[in-house]
Amino acid sequence: MTATRSSKSGTMYRFDHAGHRWTRAPTSLVVAKTRCPSAKAASVPSGSCDFDELPLAQRRVLIAVAWWRSIGVDQPTRIQLSLVSGMKPRSSHFANTISALRTAGWIEYPADGAVAFTARGRDGVCVPEEPATLDDLCERVAEKLSSLQCRIFDTLRRNGEMSRIGLAAAIDQSGRSSHFANTISSLRTAGIVEYPSQGKVALSDVFRQFE
């Protein structure tokens, strides 16, 4: 899924979901050329740069906010943003990136742990024309996973909530091994799985936004 943006000079570019500017967009792909609002109109600091001039990490977060807005989630959590942007939710890099976007007036914190566009963000970042899908989210998540993490993820996606023992057996692992336990723990830290009850594992509620 890509988004189309214009630079200050009026040149149109397309960005992939990671925020990379990869091609000049043909006129036929430009649905609406939105202007970057002035600092005064959007109440942002003077000298703020246009979207295509932002650091890559900041573009990835803004695209993630727009991605969730495409399915009506206007205040995604940091976990939701990290899954789409490919950044670690508890890393200082992710926290600093979010903070910088807030300082620059692109986003705000409407509730604890949530992020939303300001007027500048809504006017300056395109929401994808096609609504995001569960398949798209799963593809983004799987790109960042190790082989074992990916097997766990795919198995839980197919089967729903499972016992740890049943999950381990399904992927030919020992349910008592430290490697298996550490892998499950890493997926939980990343916001991908949760423990709905003792001894149970399931994909986190982020993936139920599409039900």
C-alpha cells in the first residue's frame, strides 16, 4: 500500500509503507494534491518541514497513523503504530520519534498511550485510498519476525487462542524449553501476542480490529 505526497516544489512522490520515497508519481495516480498547511494555520512551530523532508523514522510513524485511520482508528496506540511502522514499541528510538513529531505539531496525545493527528497531520499526510486489511497488517508484522516467531504467529492466526503446550506441539517445539518461552515472551513484548488466561496464548487484540 502506498501514499502520494507533494513536496514544497509541487513535485508528486509516492511513499511505501515504510516511508521510503521511491518514485515520482504519475499524474494519473494523484487523486488530490493536498497542500502542507502553514505554521500559522496549523498552529505548529515556524520553520517546520514538509512531509517529504522529515527523517525516515518520522515518516514511517506518520504513515502508520494514516494507515490506522483508513479503518476508522483515529487514535491508534503506540503498540498499533509500532506494528505497522516496524519499530520496537519500547525502544528509545521509537519514543524519541513520537516525541519529535509531537513537538513539530504533527501529532498529539489524546489519551494515555494513544496518538492522533493534529490539524497539520490530517492535512499533511494522505490516508490510503483503500482501507487497511488484516492480511496487510500480518504481512508487515511477519517481515520483522524470526523463523520461530513467524511459525508461532501463523499458527495462532490459523487457530486462535491455544494452550502453550498445544502451540508448542503444533510447531514441533518443546513447551518446556527456554527458547520457546523466550520467543513467546518477545512476541508479547512486541505487542503481537497476549496471555488471555493462565497457560494460554493468543494474538493481541490489535488483530481483532478487523473482525
